[in-house]
Amino acid sequence: MLPTYCPGCHAQLKVKCLKCESCQTEVSGNYELPTLALLSDNEQQFVLRFVKSSGSLKQMSSELKLSYPTVRNMLNDIISKIEGYETK
Amino acid sequence: MKRNEFLDLLINPFTRIAGWQALMSGITVFALTIYIGFNGNAYFDGIIDMHFVENAVLKYSALSGIISLITLAVVMSIACTLVTKNFRFIDILGTMTLAKAPFLILAVVSLFVKMPALEQILQNPLILFTSVSFIVMLVTSIPVIIWTIILMYNGLKVSAGIKGIQLNVVFVTTLIVAEAISKTFIFILLKP
């Protein structure tokens, strides 16, 4: 799991360096983390599952063995979180 | 099943079951409650209450139960529309119907309750506390009502996806308003 928050002060981390495993080139800079990477592991799994099920919450609820409104609430929580990141 | 999972299922089954599934299960338990309660001369004619009568009538018992349940779901849905658009009526109706399941316990207990005659109660209300079965009923009803309220609260929380103070205000207001409206409807529609 990619760390997204500073373990010392809990501020949001940024990407300083990326490395090519093939030719060892390093690209340095100060890049923002993608919004989806800021979500927790479970939330990212949820988003992946949502996309794979073509956005069908009904299908997701039967796969996860959860009720439809529970799955919809999970999605709403993720939407609120993403909106929160975007307004920062 | 782990102990915590079992407890979760007892107080909030709605994370796993809602909508039509909850409605069908709820109706089955509700019908049993009404029928057994009728045999024990008990009416479930309110949002979270029951009453004993001398001679219960099945039609009144069933209709008053249905009116109170539908009133609760409709009032709750109207209250929810004021704070969110993101819910389905079937989830509210289903979860509220299933939330009444603990009343089945009271219906069964009512079969064994021998209430003193109304005249005796009017002459001396304290006579109720000399009846062992009435005291058992009273003691049983408190946890059952608390359980039902917890289920209704969690049902609303899951169905409407609201939290915090909004949830508390909608829940408390709904219970009070729905109780008043259902009593009025029952009085108007089912008066002898």
C-alpha cells in the first residue's frame, strides 16, 4: 500500500522521485498524488469492484453479501471523501 | 459466526438485508405477531407499543398494525426527503417492518398473561402489580421496546444514509409524529 500521509505530522505526502526499473532513470520533481491513491486500501478495492461491475450497486451488494443501501452508503462516503480532496 | 458478528446481526441486520428481502421477512414475522397477539388479546396498534383488550378482534388487530407500520414508513420517508434525496422508500418500509420483529416475543408472552378485569383495574390500579404474569410482561416489554427502537434507528441510518444530529432529529421527530398520525388514522378509520 502506497503511503499517502506523513507518519510524523500526518500531512499529505507528495511524490518526489520516480524510478524506471528498466534503465534506472530517475525522474525527480514535486508531484501531487492522484486522488484515488489517497483513498484507503479498502476504498480503492471498492472503486475497482464498482468499475468492474459496470457501476451496478445491485451486483456489488450480492457479491459483497451486503444490503443495497449499505453499498450505496459506502459509495456516498467515498464520493464525499473525493470531493473533500478536490476542494483542498 | 463470531460473537460480535452475531450481536451486529441482532442490532443491525440491515447492513445485510434491506429492501424487498427485509419487507418479506418482516411481513412474515409481523403477521405471526398480529395473529399470536390476537390470541393473547393484545393489539400492536402503535409505533412501539402494545395494548391488552378483553376480546380482541382479528380485523382490528391486523388493520391497526398495518396502519401504524405504513404511517411510520411514510412519515419517515417524508422526513428523509428534507435532508437527503438518496434513499428508496422500499428500504425504509422493509427495514421498519423487520425492525418490529422483536414484538413477536411480546405476542408469545401475551398468550400467558392474565389481565385483571377492567373494572377491578379502575377500582384499584395497583391490582396490576399483584399479577405475576403482568409483571413478567412488563419486565419483558422493556428490553423488547429498547431492541425495537435500536433496530428502527439502525434501519433509518442504513436506509437513508444519514448520520449524526440529522439522523437523531429525523428519528425522534418521526417517531413522535408517526405515533400521533397513526393513532388518529386508527381512530378515524377503525372506530366501531
